[in-house]
Amino acid sequence: MGSAEVPGIDESTPHAARIWNYWMGGKDNYEADRAAGDAVAEVYPDIVTMAMQSRQFLIRVVRHLAGAAGIRQFLDIGTGLPTMQNTHEVAQQIAPETKVVYVDHDPMVLAHARALLTNTTAEGTATYVHADYHDPELIVREAAKTLDFERPVAVMFMGVLGYEQDLAVLRSIVGTVMAAVPSGSHLVLWDGTDTGDAVVEGGEKLVESGGVPYVLRSPAQLGECFAGLELVEPGLTPITLWRPEDGGTGAPESIDAYGAVGRKP
């Protein structure tokens, strides 16, 4: 595996991006990641469905934003390891001139960024910012080198905000980025929710296996991140129910992951 040559990579400790990559059927993971992923899936088998359906949600959302909403700039914060149908690929299929900035602080993601960024259209761009979402001012500053913050931007936090334990801090992070983008911009957010006993047990198994703790919040708590924004229909829903007619895959309606799209008025 190419990532074996990446300096600073600890193969013996389960790693969030690699575990997620394993659940999604990717190959950029090690034995420790697979063991942790299996431990979670043993008590919460739907985690694999959640991983797969989160990508389907991303695809539907980006198609809507690049299509009907006319968005030509995307800021994907906490992008994780590249898989199939990444944000710039989906958006640039609809609007080749789309600009995408990916943000992550993970050295392994950084190592894969070159491969991620090679298949852009001639008219569009895709760049990578090495930053932690706990430093939203840095993210905005670096993203502004590629994106025009006087034109609408789609800001994306896809299944990553549970790494911040304090809801007030989380809201501040999201709010800082959204304050920097103009009217007509959109916030896209999904996350795992504490809506079932099995998913909570799965979170506990992740920690027992050496993984980084991930906070599962209620849908109402996630909804607080959209304060002041106009929710796009159908609002905050399980990710499988967000416009499944636009490319849903017959997934179960009940899933412990909620998402929404909100427009800045």
C-alpha cells in the first residue's frame, strides 16, 4: 500500500480516516484500523451502511448545489481520505469551472492529496489546505487564496464535527466560517446521532479499540448549527431521506446519521 511510505504514520494505532476508509470498502488502512472497524461493526453493523450512505448523501447534495443552486465554489472541511466520487469530481461533472478547496490536518490525507487533485477539469480547480477545523480563521484565510469570498460558497462538514466535544465550540467553528461567506452561500453538514442504543455502544467499542472518541449528538443539537440559515427542503433528516429521488440507492429510512443543507440569506 502506498501509504506505508508516508512519514509519521503509526500503523499500530487505529486511525479515524483509515477506519472510515475500511468501512467504505477502501484499501488505505492497516490491521489495527480493520480490527477497530470490525469491533464497532460487530455491535453496530449499520456503521458500514452509514459509511456508504454518507457518500451517497454527499453526491446528492453536491449535485443539487452545483446544479439547481448554481454554486461554483466548495469548501470541504475535514475531507478525509479520497474515495470514489469526491466533491470536485461530482461538482465538476455538472459545472467544469467549479473550484474546490479541501481541508484536513491529517498527514496521511496530505500524502494522498496529490492523487486526489490530479483529476480536475481544465476549467476548474481543486486545492488542499493543511489545517485543523479548530482554526477556522486560518482555513478562511488560506481558502481565500483560491475561492472568491464575495461569491457564494458551499461550506461542508461531512461527518467530522464529533471530534469536538463542546457544542458551543462546534457552533463557533461553523459560525466563524459561515460569517466569512456571503449571502447565497450554503452550509452542508451531516453527523452520526445518538438516536439508538447500538450506535452508542459502537462508539464505546471504538474507544475500547484505541480509536479517538467521537461525540454522538442529537438531531436537535446538530440543528443548532443551522441557526440563522434557511433550511433547504426536506430540512434536517436521516441522510438516506435527503432527496433520495435524486439518486438514492434504496437504503433504509432509519439510520443514526442526520444531515441538512442551509442557505445563508
